[in-house]
Amino acid sequence: MNTAEIRRRFLDYFATRGHEVVPSAPLLYNDPTLLFVNAGMVPFKPYFTGAETAPFDRATSVQKCVRTLDIEEVGKTTRHGTFFQMNGNFSFGDYFKAEAIRYAWELVTGSQDAGGLGFDPERVWVTVLHSDDEAAALWANIAGLPAERIQRRGLLDNYWHMGIPGPGGPCSEIYIDRGPAYGRDGGPVVDEDRFLEIWNLVFMQEELSTVRAKDDFDTLGDLPRKNIDTGMGLERVALLLQDVDNLYEIDQVFPVIQRAVELSGRRYGRGGDDGRQDDVRMRVVADHIRSSLMLIADGVTPGNEARGYVLRRLLRRTVRSMRLLGVHDPVLPELLPVSRDAMGAAYPEVVENFDRIAGIAYGEEDAFRRTLTTGTQIFDLAVSDAKTAQQPQLSGERAFQLHDTYGFPIDLTLEMASEQGLSVDADGFRRLMQEQRDRAKADAKSKKAGAASTEVYRELRALGLTPFTGYEELVTESRVRG
Ligand code: ATP
Ligand code: MG
Ligand code: MG
Ligand code: MG
């Protein structure tokens, strides 16, 4: 079943059950606590917090999401994209736990002939919050799941709140067992590669007065109107229903891997250590190309402030990964149109605006190629110095300087050094990186405490970024708002 069909089935299922079909909001959304929309509920936040009254009692959407926090997972796990689409159904003070569970079960296990997704009920496992006996009982009664397949977990895994006073509540997550070929038996608590999380149901039932941490907060009592917020990973369902190994092999993503194979002349999925490394690079390329396409389509341009920097990093990482695959010519003109063709049916705007999108992307590649050229000159100098001094190694200082001053990525330095028969003082490099990070941390600490709690801060930290203007602006805004 292709991704478009799964999307259609999801929306149809909930539309038939009285849900308003709401189009995806753009990735750049008016929410200063976020870099990009990262969940289906984001555009509905004002309805959940009570700031605004929802114009409908129930809604459904397929929301474009970008999660920069997941960037390091890409290509290594089977299930994380920087861009992905979240299917959701939402109740604003209308139906609650029983109906949310009933709908989810019916859609997941309903036969494909009758509009369902057709998963074998025997492969479904769920988790609930340890204290949520109600949800556990509903799963047993509605779905007939045995106790073993209703696993209980703590607040860290199965409780949702926004990190600030407001609505919160337990979650229940749905997993599909991919079978023994993918890992150990025993359910998602034991192995999350084998048991793939596809859907998170959030039961917003209480109001929090103080939030100290994800698992440390005070509650005021039940919300007068309880809400449902769910998120199903469209790509995850697609990878299961298309019977492929991972998210990067679904219909909307794989054509870019195939193009990378043609361009590099290397095989995908050939096994062995080198093969695995190439596979990860190709998956990174396919993921990042798609995210870049969707981000530029929604108005992001490469730059040095927070959002632009994420895009810049995605594009540069693509170019760099292709270099490591042996492709030194410009790659974006080869890859971006392939992604456009894979995404265009679902998002006509990437076709309509392709000239503008391509101009921005190709310009960034040109600029990065110039950086690489300058960096290469500095690198060559460092090599001849080392050789003259008869040292088998490039110093950590040189590697750091290349990285810090010339934006020359360390893995490229490593690779090029080894081509010259030299190693790199990686410990020295790491020490200098750490010193830089410590300086950044001390700098961040000296700023107001409120900063540390925002999602933006976490995202930027995960990217290894030091605070800069864009970050300051965002944090200031969110402080004013909070
Ligand atoms: P995981 O534990 O696998 O990282 P999550 O618990 O962080 O997922 P949620 O925040 O619960 O994910 O988001 C709801 C759903 O969105 C998930 O159940 C999953 O199907 C999907 N999803 C989340 N992150 C990603 C991602 N990076 N790529 C693709 N799908 C995702
Ligand atoms: Mg996650
Ligand atoms: Mg999870
Ligand atoms: Mg989850």
C-alpha cells in the first residue's frame, strides 16, 4: 500500500466518524517555543490550553513534521526521519479514552477490504501508564489483548505535558511486532527495533499547576473538558505495509537512494562494515534531501540563525555524505528533482515552486563547495607541514581549526588524511571541541534560567550549537509568552 493510500485511508476513516479534515499547517508555524512543527497537535494547541475555542469538536489531519532532535538517529535506526508526516485524530472535549482506543484498534486491525490497515491483531502490543488501569482495562475489553501485550510504563515514557502549567495526561502507545528477525521477544520494553512504535494516544485529562521535570509535576485536578490528541507515524505504517526494512525504503523516499546508487556506482544493502557505512550515508542523503525540499517549500532559507542553520546543516550533510560515497560533482541537481517527483503527488507545492526551491538549494551547495575548496587548501598545507616534520599525524589543533574556522567537517578531514597515509590526533580534536562546548555551556548558564527549559534549547544543544542570535530571539519570545 503506498503512502498516499495510507494517508487517504486514515483521513477517510476519521472523516466518516464526524472529524473535520484540517489541512497540514506549514512547518514554519507561529509557535516561538519550537523550531518547526514537530507534532500533529501543534496547530491545535490553543484549543487544548483553552486559549481559543475550537470551531469543531473533533478533527483529523496529516501534519508535516520536522524533528531536528532525531537527526543523529537518521539512517542508523529503522524508524527516524528528520521530516515525517503525523496522522492524527483529535477530540476537543468530545469523545475520550474508550472511543480513542476503539477507533485506533478498528483502523489498525480492520481488514484492508473494508478500509482498514489490516494488521494482524496478534502482532499488536500496547503500553499504558503504570497507574492507568482504565486504559489497560479498555485495551483488554475492546481489543481482547492478553495482559502480556498490555505493558505498563512510568511517567518518563507514558505521560504527556507541555513542560509548563496546563493540560497533561497519560499516553498509550501502539506497537507492531516485526518478528524474531528484528530482535528479542518480550515486547517494546525489551526491544524497540523489533516492536515498532506506530501510534501514540494522549489522554489529556488533568491540569498541571507546576512542572519541574518530565516526571515531576503537581496536578490541580481533572480538566472540565477532556481532550484526545493522537499521532501516528505515516512513514512507519508505510514501511510495515510495504514490507521494507526501514523508513528510507518507502515509496516517498527510496527513489533518492536509487539515484545515489547510480551516481556513486556503489551498491545499497551489500552488507559488511563498509557496506553498512555506505547504506547509512545513502539513507542520510535520502532523508535530508526530502527534509530540505519540504523546509524550503515552506519558506526556510539556509542561514546562520536557528532555523536556517538546520536547513544549511541538512544540505551540507547531504553533499558531504555524497562525497564520502565518492561523488565530487554537484549532487543536488541530481537528487532534488527525484525527491520532488516522489513527494509531488502529496504536496503539489513542491512541484509548483520547484524553480525557487532548487535555486536556494543549489546556491547553498555552490557556497559549500567553495568552503570545501578553501578548507582543502588549508588541509593540504597541514599535510605538507606534517610530512616535512616527518609526523605521522595531523594535530588536533589543525583539525579543530579546519572545523571551527573553515567549516570543514571532521569526518572529511579524517577521510582525506587517511588517503594521505596520515592519522589525525582525534583526542586532541575532541578536547578542543569539549573546551568549546564548555565555554558555550558556561555562556548559556549565565543567561536567564528560563532558557534551559525550552524545546528550542534542547534542539539546538542536540545539534551541538552554541547559542547565537536566532536562539536568543526565540528564547526571549517564549519567555515573554510563558
Ligand atoms: P520514538 O520513541 O520511536 O522516537 P516518539 O515516542 O518520539 O517515537 P511520538 O512523539 O510519540 O514519537 O510521536 C507520535 C508518532 O510519530 C510516533 O508513534 C511515531 O509513529 C511517529 N514518529 C515520531 N518521531 C518520528 C520520526 N523521527 N520519524 C518518523 N516517525 C516518527
Ligand atoms: Mg522520539
Ligand atoms: Mg517513543
Ligand atoms: Mg511516542
